[in-house]
Amino acid sequence: MKAGNATLSGYGTTIFEAMSALAREHTAVNLGQGFPDDRGRLDLRRAAADYVIDGHNQYPPMMGLAALRQAVAAHNRRFYGLDVDWQTEVLVTSGATEALLDGFLGLLEAGDEVVLFEPVYDTYVPVIRPRDELAAAFSPRTKLVVLNSPMNPAGKVFSRDELAFLAELIARHDAFAICDEVYEHLVFGDARHIPLMTLPGMRDRTLRIGSAGKTFSITGWKVGYITAQPHMLRPITKAHQFVTFTTPPNLQHAVAVGLGLDDAYFQGLGPALARSRDRLLAGLAALGVPVLTCDGTYFVVLDVSRWLRPDEDDIAFCRRLVIDAGLVLIPMSAFYETAPPRHLVRACFCKDDATIDAALQRLAAWAARQPA
Ligand SMILES: Cc1ncc(COP(=O)(O)O)c(C=O)c1O
């Protein structure tokens, strides 16, 4: 019998799925996959339910409901001062995941080169290498840069200065940027999210992706939105037309309601999540676990060197932790194509206090049983 696609067949199950399956088997506390314990806002859940009951259950427009596209344009204006034409510059997708795929399909051709930052979220490949190394990654064939800021898994929020350096490289090499900004509102303390699109010369080279999943704590809904000028959006829309064509209308309707919430909602997201981060960090500090700086996202990176057995890597460590401690963390090597670190793991803190406390208790009990 002929085989399926060789490239795709070569990939294993994602680490998130594998660890979640192991978690179920060992009834472990799951700080692996990034989804909140939160049930989502009642007003949005109600809006989605009512829209179905009211009978809006047929194909919505391919570009997305007008109300949602208008809401995305208004959101761009409200938070970033971007003037966006909702009719020609906004596309609704089935999650940021589809938006990324549409972006790659719509912009790339065989032979084009793409610059990625490691560690990368697994849909594409520390942080910000030295600038000369970044510059050297560009070539005349570079068509696209993929930037995820705030960055999963590193918890890094790119500064204006770093973005300006990148913008100069993009302009010099006549490239495009796909900016995965799904954590745009999940930043902490003094950190500020700055869309690359707002930098000089970047408006017509940048595709900006947002996700309702992260902004409204409803990761299962898979509603994403792309903002880009028509010359970029047109081919991407062609990809979307073949990939999903559309996204459930009730969810689009409810997300439009969500994007219209007042400033206080959006401004409250970072501080609320920072509280959970700090709860986890305090517990880790008490156990003497070093962590990397975390200015945004759902995630913090832990250095587990002192617990690694000789020859044990982060993957084996995480498996051992599920089985022996009943706690799921994600090995950071999953986010690298080349030369992965072996002593770092990712923990998700977008959880209830009770989940975070249970995770810390399990880790503490397990740590007490480890050789000194
Ligand atoms: C950086 C990043 N991009 C995209 C996604 C996927 O977003 P969505 O659920 O909207 O497809 C995630 C989900 O964890 C993510 O962390």
C-alpha cells in the first residue's frame, strides 16, 4: 500500500498530547498544556449560546462576520493607534493556528527562506541570539520572519529597541513578518506589548495575529484574527478559503462582543495573571528552583539541573516527574530544532490557586525524596 505524506508521517505526537496522556494515566496535576482553569466569562458564553439558539447556524461570510471584523479593527485602533480598514484588512480564522498556516501558505513559495526564533512555539521552530547572529540568519532568499511576542515558551516581551533592529533587517531584505501576538494582553509589570506593525515601515510588511482563546480565556473556541494590508491579506485569504473557509458564527459573534468590552477588562488581564505567576514563583523560590525572567504569556521556564540524573535529559526528567511526583511540566527541548538545552522545563501558571498549590505540594513532596 502507498504511504501517507512522508514529512508529516515523520512527526510524532506533540509533546503536549503525549504529556497530557501520561497525566491522565497518572492522575497528575497538569501545568503542561496552556489552558486556563477558568470557565470563561458568562456574558460571552451566553452570547455564543443565544446566537445558536436564535438560529445563526449556516456558513458565515468567508472573511468573517462583519461585526467581528469591525471589532478587530476597532481593537487595533484602541490599543495600538492602528488605522485598519475592516473590509480589506481583517480576516477571521479558526484560531491563531489556522492564521499561521494561512500566512505560510499565502506568502511562501518553494525555495523561500524563513527566519525563526528559538525556542519556538511548536507550530513553527535563548531567546534573541546576539544581534550579529540574527543579522546573519537573513539572506537574499529570506521572505519571511516569524515573531512571537509575548513569546511562548520563554515569557519574553520584545522591547522597542529589539523590534527596531528586527524591522531594519526586514526592510533591508525586503521581507515580510508574521507576528503571532496571541498573548498581546498578557504582559506583567512594566512590560508593554508593542506590535511590530506599529514601527516605522512595518505597516505594509507585517501580518498581526490575535486569538480570542488567550484574550478571553476560552482556548477551546479557536477563533483567531489576522490584520494585514490587502496585498498580504489577499493571498492569505485564498489559503483560508481552502483550509477552513470559515469559523463557527456564534463564536465569532461572542468574540465581537468580547473585543468590545471596556478598557478595564483588558487592563485587568495582566495583573490577574501576574498574581498566579507570583504564587507559582514564590513556591518555586521556597524550593530553591531557579527560573528565567517572565514578563508575559502563560508560562515560566524552570532550571531543573540539580534534579537531573546523570545522562537524563529534560524529556526523561518530565516523564519521571509525572510518574513519581504526579506533576506535568513540558521539556523545553520540544521548542528547539537544533542544540536544545537539556536542563529547562516549562510550567504553565494560568491556573486556579488550588491547582498551583497542588502542583507545588507535589513538587515539594517529591523534592524531599530526592538525593541531596
Ligand atoms: C504562541 C502561540 N501561538 C498560537 C497559539 C494557538 O492559538 P489558537 O488556540 O488561537 O489556535 C498558541 C497556543 O498556545 C500559542 O502559544
